[in-house]
Amino acid sequence: MSFLSNLFKAKPFIKDLGVLGVDFHSHFLHGIDDGAEQLNQSIEMIGAMQEYGFRKLITTPHIMGDYYKNSAETILPKLLEVQSALQLSGLTIQLEAAAEYYCDEMLLKKVENDEIMSFSSNYVLVELSFINPSDFFDVITFNLQMNGYKIILAHPERYSYWHQSIDKLQAIKDKGVFLQLNLGALVGQYGSGVKRVAERLIEEEMIDFVGSDAHKIEHIVSLEKLFNNHYFSKLISSGRLLNSTL
């Protein structure tokens, strides 16, 4: 029996997320951040994403100061381990890895030392504090762009300090930064306030990418609610999403 059939207790699974093609924000590599803890959890989550119709996953472990000291040296061996397990499990979805970088002094040093893990056409996924804007964001953005990288800001709808000033996000876009919405925001995963901001960003056509940001299987199961979601349908029909280009 399939992963999702088990999870949904044999409920008929009619639609899928294949229209997106690629998910590039997730935490599927076990034991290196706050995502999957064990290899079997990695395989369960990736199997569920395959059944949703994704053709490729670019998983992005956290790299954050002294908290998640990941690098290519910790991420790539773990990627190989999971890829091998996927093959043994009969799963055919393509799995790659990059990183989700926290905008701090450590990232600034990584940019200066050319130690960035990018994906596709030199994209780099970055995130900010949920408490206050980063003092390093502007200089990091400038330095990354000067080095030929294209920046994607993760889950802008979750930064509550900008909820009443969406123009701040527009100013970031005007500097050439792409915005990535978490799919879970549209189904209430982060609360009603974040959901409203996510919907507004879609209405104002500010979203360039979407991502699962899946840390556990429950996050993936909840994506089934997208199939009857007006704003998700609006986003797909807009033709603005760039996921399939990755």
C-alpha cells in the first residue's frame, strides 16, 4: 500500500501537486537540523512528496550560526545516504540538496569565502529572524548578487514585523530578490495572521516560488487541503510561479 494511502486511510487520492514540478525548501536529510530525525522518516516524507506528483526535490538543511553548523561536508554525505535508501525503496523522485541560510555574520563570512551551496541557476535560499529584521540582510544581499547569485527569501509571510508594511517586501523585490511562500501558510499551519498575509501577497502578485518547508510528515499530509484552496488555485493559474524552471 502506498505512503499516502496509509496516511489517509485509503481515502481516494484524486489530485496532485505535479503542476509545481519542483519543491526546493524542505528538511528531509535526517539528523542534521530540526527536520527528519531518522532515515525512515526521510524516506516516508520523500515518498509522500513523490505521490503528490513532484518530480524533483531540492532539500535545504538549515545553516545557522553556532546552532546548525552545517556545510557541504555534512550535507552531501547525508544526501548520498538518503539517495541510496530511496533507490532501495524503489522511489524514483530526483533528490538534490542545497541549504537554507540564516542571515547572520556567519553567512556573511561564507559569502566572502565563496562557501555557498547554491542550486539550479545559482539560486541561494535565505531566511531571516522571526523576531526582528536582520542587520546583515542588505550587505549579504549585495555581496551575493555581486558574486552572481540569485537570492530567494524564504517564507516572507511569516515575518510578523512586516505584516503591517508589505511595502518593505516590495522594496526587497525591487532589489532583485525573489519571494518564496510556504504552502503550509495557505492551510493555516502558522496561524490565521500568517494565512491572511500569504493571501495578500498572492493577491498583489508578489510570490515567485512556493515551497513545502516540510520538517515532518504532518506538514506534508496537510498539503492535501490545498486542492480546494482558492488562493492556491489563483497562484497556479497566474502563471507566475517559477518552481518548474528549477
